[in-house]
Amino acid sequence: MKKIVITTVISLFFSCNSSAQKNETKEKETFTVTKTEAEWKEILTEQQYYVLREAGTERPFSSALNKNYKKGVYHCAACNTPLFKSEYKFDSGTGWPSFDREIKGNVAYGTDTKIGYTRDEEHCATCGGHLGHVFNDGPQETTGKRHCINGVALKFVAEEDE
């Protein structure tokens, strides 16, 4: 009987701390660039909309930017905010463009629990577009960070074009 009571109390404790409560509605962030969903759909491709506005993920190794080693800056595909410099890019072998740091102030962070565990999500600080996630398994000789970014969320601007 004692085991049943203890098991019941423990079960109640964990059920009251469910993941549904962790996904509480948080205050809506305000971004410099805001558009209606219809306006975003008008200016973004279907794949860009899926990633940037619905927090989707492109297939690994599907982005031409994954193996792009030209000098320049990677901008947000939705609002053109500069996000990552080419000198921050490295080949992580994951199939997505990876960077060891961001352009300070242009990338914002949040928590993503959609797949059953917590990840640090990255989004454009100007328009709120979902970019990808940041992990602590990047190059130790620099920052130790791996900003794993969906290529479709980026627009590359070559150095000679800037």
C-alpha cells in the first residue's frame, strides 16, 4: 500500500509538470520588420516560408550554401539583415551551413522543445524568421559553437557585391 501511495504522489508531481506547461504562451515578440502571413507567403518561396515562418528544417545536404566558400556575408532571406560572415563559416559535416559565431545583435535566441528535448533556437532579430539551432560542438579553437543554419533561410551576398 505504501508503494502505491508513493507511486501515485510521484506520478501526480510529474503530470503537473508536463511539457504542455513548458510551452506556455509567451508574450509576442516585436520585430522591426513585420508582415502578415499572406505578405510573407507572397515574398518567400514555399520552402523559405516553411523554414522561416513555420520553423521547419530543410533536408541536410540540400542547400548550395552548405559548400559555399566564397567571401561575403550571409543575410536573412526574408528581410536582408546580415547574420553571418563567411570567415565564421566552417564545414561541420552535418549537411547544413554552419558558423562558429553570428554578427552580434542580428541573431536572437529562444528555446525549442518540439522534438522532445530542449534546443537553443536561432531566429533573425529583425523579422523573427527561424534560422536553425546553436550547439556546443563547434570548433574549440574559436568559440566552441556550431550555428547550424538552414541554407534556405539565408541569402549570400558576395564581397564584391557589397
